[in-house]
Amino acid sequence: MPPPRRGGVAQHRPGGEGSAARSGRSTGHASNFVFPVDHSREITALTTDSMRQYEKLGTLITCGGVEVAREPARVEELKRRMASAEAWGIPSELIEPRRVAELVPFVDPDILLAGFWTPSVAVVDPLQAGALMREQAIAQGALTVSAGTEVTDIRTRGGRIESVCTTAGDIETPIVVVACGVWSPRIARLAGASIPLTPAVHQMMDVGPIPEFESTGTAIAYPIVRDMDALMYERQSGADLEIGSYAHRPILHEPDEIPSIAAAALSPTQLPFTSDDFDPQLEQALELFGSILDRPDAGVRHAINGLLSMTPDGAPVLGPSPEVDGLWSAAAVWIKEGPGVGRMLAEWMTHGDTEIDLHGADIARFYPHQRTREHVRARALEGFNKTYGIVHPREQWESGRGRRLSPFHARERDRDAMFFEVGGWERPHWYESNRGLLDEFADRIPDRPHEWDARWWSPIIDAEHLAMRERAAMIDLTAFAQFDVRGPGALDYLQRMTMAQIDRPVGRLCYTPVLAPGGGFRSDLTVVRLAEDRFRVITGGADGARDRFWFESNLPADGSVSLVDVTSAVCTLGLWGPRARDILAATTGDDVSDAALPFGTARDITVAGIPVLALRVSYVGDLGWELHTAFEHGQALWDAIAEAGAPHGLVPAGIGVYGTTGRLEKGYRLMGAELDGEYNPVEAGLALPKVKAADFIGKDAYLAARETDPAATLCTLTVDDHTSAAGIARYPQGGEPILTRDGRRIVDRKGRGSFVTSAGGAPSLGAYLLMAYLPAEHAVEGTALQVEYMAERYPVTVARVGRRPLFDPDDTRMKA
């Protein structure tokens, strides 16, 4: 190894493996600490569940942890983490550098600006925890262990798991769970499936002996430090200081290249240390911990390039494979989430549902192109350094872009569209060509003076919204996932899959929740009846892959129903606004009056010689249609509508209008935000006046929910005053806690805290809206509450309880 950049840390040849046992997998070399706070509610819930299990096993040591900031931007991020901690109910505190030094007396407080202190941070002995769980399972007769046995093949028949071949013999089984860490893709491939992750290097080094640590006589006596701006962590490990880094260059490996136990120098997931990659991090560790590292007797005792799993979006990969029936994934799971994931998978496999909503971790969330090696590696390369990075909630990926383009893309590019990605599709979020609208609506569009609030946002969104409300706008909706369902059993099948009444006349459409067995939301979507035995299912692009798998998994075995994914064959252009009917009428000889095409209906019409399926529906609360046509006709459809709309002031508008401003003004719910598996239709305000006679998935739970008062009700709130302590307006982005006016956290009887599910401007109302679930005592219109944002609290008022919208509450505009 090269000499250190500062004197003190002797660069000894790595030797020994420390005091902890080293296994062949990532668990054996992982740092084994648990920080419970995450911006993701899902990951936080899995982590806290795991901590309870570890504590019950007696393998959890609480030591506390502090995340420190060297830069002003990180201080702001710690304030954001404080809001997440409050939202999810994790006691935490923002502290000054001197307090950091009191907790960890070896850090240099002079280079710090702030700290985020979480007393419940802990370390766990995962090997001991695993051993105890294994012993308990064996004692109950629920587990057979075959040590030293290699899986050589997984046999399938007709797309279903049939058996596992091993060096100790074959095992007949209909279910296989792949919980093999960095080897998971290799094992899944034996069954003809993919698990989208790649092994990536995480560098770790143990430096010691440190007399101050050695004298404690314990594995850890001081809080763990996350040096967030350096993308590193430091913690006591017996007599050593362990240093781990996410700052080095991304180093990816192939699962097939990982050495065997016999061939590995240390273990298969502990690869030779590349010191050049770590030199800058060692320098930063010396800056922060110089008092204990800058001494001649402290040397490198152990250093490795450890392997861990990286996925395309950084989340775990859990659940049944959409490629092979009976194959389950439990991969890309960190130690902090392990037992929680195990419990949720057991519930999922047993009951078809989970207590913690796993929407963001479901393996079925990935479209086929997102499961390819090229995509996985590209996103892992980009995402590795974001592990401790500051990631905006609207931040877009740069890699793997341009994969799915609508036929409108060239026209959108000509108008300088700002593209956001969903499901691989490039969707305009706003159009720079509409910047001139800012002058027209200047007095109705508030500024966002803070860079964070304005990041990945533009006031043009509000301008496009107002232009739509006054005139008309067209919106690219090609990212919809669309399925044709047909056959003699199609009606009965869709009745079973959905909560709403699907048995309607041909030409009618309906919006419906799709429930999980436990009564929470699995999806929400639109179903159009095209013929007696043919239906079109239309769902959001973000959830298209997941929804397709759910619907395909529940197809009847008798062949009476077929489901065909027509997403790539169909494009969709939304046309809405008070002048939408004039525009559409100018392009067609068909009658598009309210009498001929009323709200909630679908008809085949011809637009400028193009066959179009026109759906009279609106997610933005204005008169208009979704215009669906064959992909090859898309550009001609765009041109025809644009030309007819020019005299009426038609503008192209982005998803910022469709998915945020228009939606929030109407109080419409969004899957993954307001709707998930932990809330039910009664709480979401989506319970229907009548319950259909037909049986459907989740019906029993839905009926039970209707018989009891909801634990919480979805409400719309207005922010009363945006003024921060610095005197500038601030705008919550979503995920923040809702508090009482005296600062108390609001929790419903199910133990769920109230937090902002969606946030955004309502230009037509001159307001900024938040949506949140509130228990009955707070779900009262006019109730004064608070929202915590960036360590400050802002007054909010409950403006609406339930589903009735604030804008056009009687829906007269869209039903005109």
C-alpha cells in the first residue's frame, strides 16, 4: 500500500479477519449497524420491525448514532431527515457540533456544522441472530438444513417450479425462495428468471489498535458516526475504528465471477482491497478522527473490497417472480431490514398480503427492459454514490434514458419539453416553449425562492395549468399501461379483480380500486367495456408492470379469459379545458356533444381520418377526453389536435399539471401516495354507495371496514402561511409530518402517523395543498394544524374531509 497522506495510520498489510466471524456472504463482512430513519416509510417500517425482532433475540446493542454535516446543503438534508423521523415516529434530534463532540469525543467539531442524533441506532450480531432463528425453526420441525450443498439447477415445467437439483439430490417443490444475496441473479437464472441486481464493491477498513476503544472492553461503547458529506461511516469495532465508504468509484462485478469459497483468499464476498480508491476517504477520516488516527501505533488491521447488492432503484427486490410461477425473491436486503423482510414474505406467501406495504420493493415493479443486465448496471453505476447522497424526491435518473418514446416525442422535443421518466417512458413534465405564459399569468403564480423547493420544478407548470382551465391543453398519456381482456369469462374475471361494478353497458367506463386480500389498495385503474366479452384495462405507467403481473396471476385456469398487453400498440393524448369540445369537434364529423358522448362513456370516433377511441373522463377536473389510437397514428393525431386548437389558445401541458396541480385541485388519489396496502377505501374516501353482489378479492375486509368508523380519513389541507424564519416562502414537497398546533405528533388508533402524502400548488384556487390521513378528532374542516418542513413548522388548515374536491366541487366543468 502507498504511504498515508498524513502521518499516523501505518499502512500494514491487511491481515486477520477481526473479531467477528466471516461468512461467505455479505452478512459476514457487513458493518451490522442499524440506522432506523429513512425517507421511505416502507424501509423505515421494515427496519423498525427488524430491530424489534433482533432485540427479542438478544442480538441488538443500542449505541446511538449521529449523522454529521460538513456542508450547508447537508445541514438542510439533516433537517429533512428530522421531518422523516418525526413522520415515522423515530425519536431524533438536530444537534450542534459541540454536542456531537460530547457524544463522540474523538471527532473534530471544528469541521462540522451540525449533527442528526438518533438514540435508537444499534449494532446487531446477524450471524448469531441467524443461528438462533435457525435453531428455533429446526426445533419446531419447520426447517431442514443441508450445509455445504450446492444448487446445480432449478427445474420448471410449463413456467412453474417443479424441483431443485443439488449435489445432495433433487428436491421436489412448487416454491423456491431465492435469498442468496449477490448470487441471487445467478440462482434465478437457473429457473429461467431474472433478479435485477448486481454485486458492487463497498470498501471497508479496520484501523487500530485504538487504546481509547480497547479500554472499554466492549465491541462498541460510542455512537456510530455517519460522515455524510464524505459518504462514509466510522464506528468502534472492539479495539479498532471501522471505516466504510460509498465515495469511491463504483466497482461492479458479475455474479458468475464471484470466487468460490475454496478459491477466495478471505471469503467470496471479500475481495482484495484496492487502496488507491480509498486514499481520499482515509484522508477525510483523518480529518474527522485525527485525535485517534493520527498516531504511529494505529495501523490498518483489515481492509477489503466487500460485495453488496445494488438494484436499479436502490430498493430491495421482494416477492413472487413475474417470470416463473413459484419462484420468490428475497434479495438486495440489508441487515437492518432482514428479519422484517422475512416476516413480510412469510405473510405474503401465506395470506397473499403483507402488514407493511411493499409496493416499492415488489420485484414485479420492473418492466422487462429494466431487468436487463445493461439497465441494472447502468443504474447501479449511477446510484452507488447516491447511497449517502442528497437525493431530491423529484430527482431524475440520467442513465438508461430514451428507452420508451411516444409517437409525440419529436413534437415534444421541438417544444423544448422537460422530460421525466416513468416506467422507462419519457414524459414531458412541462414545456419551455410555454415560458411566455408566465407573463400572462404572472399575478397568479407564486415564486419558489428556495432552490430546493424549485428543484425539478418550474412555474411554467402553473402557467400551463391556468391556460388549461381558461382555454385548453393537450397532455401526452402514452405511458399508460393498457391491457385488453376478452373471452366468455372476462366479465366474471374482472368482477372478481375489482371493487366497482364492471357489469355496465357496452361503451361505459368506470374507475375502480383493486384491492389486496386484506382490503388495502393493490391498484386503482379504469376499465372500459368495449363489447359484451371485451374490456380495456388502463392503469398508470409507474405501476403497469406490477398490475399486469397481478392480473395475469389471477387469470382463470380454464382458458375462458385472455389478457393481452397492448401498451406498445396504443398511444394516448389527453385533451381538456372549456374549449376542448370546440377543438375536438373541428377535427371530426362525429357528434361529440354531451348528449352523444356523456361523461363516463367511450366511443369510437374518427379524428382527421384517424380511428380513435374517445374516453370521456378527466383526472384534471375539466371537460375533455382521453384520445386513444394506434401508435403509428400518434403523430398525425397530435398535429390534427394542435392545428385545430391553435385558434382556441390550446397549449401542450406536462405531467406536472396532470399528476399534481390538476389532480390536487380535484382531490384525486394517487397510487403509491394516498393509496397503498396499509389504507382501505373507506379511509381513502373511495367507498362506493353500494357493494356489488359479485365476489371480489378483498371483499370481506372491505365489508368489515364499512361497518366500523375509519381509523383515519384522507383530507385536503391548505398551507396558511409559507413564511420561514428566514423570511422567504417555503413549500413542503411530501412526506412531512402533520402535527397539532401545539406540536404533538398525530397518530391514529392503528398506530399510523399523519404525514403529507402529496403536496403541490393549486393555481386555480390560489393555494398550496397537502393531502394527509387524519384521525376523526382532527379530520374536521376548519381544524388548525401544522406541517413540519426543514425543521420549521407552518400553519395549515383542514380544508376538505373526504373525497369532495375544493375546485368545482359539483364537477360541473368536466361533466358539461
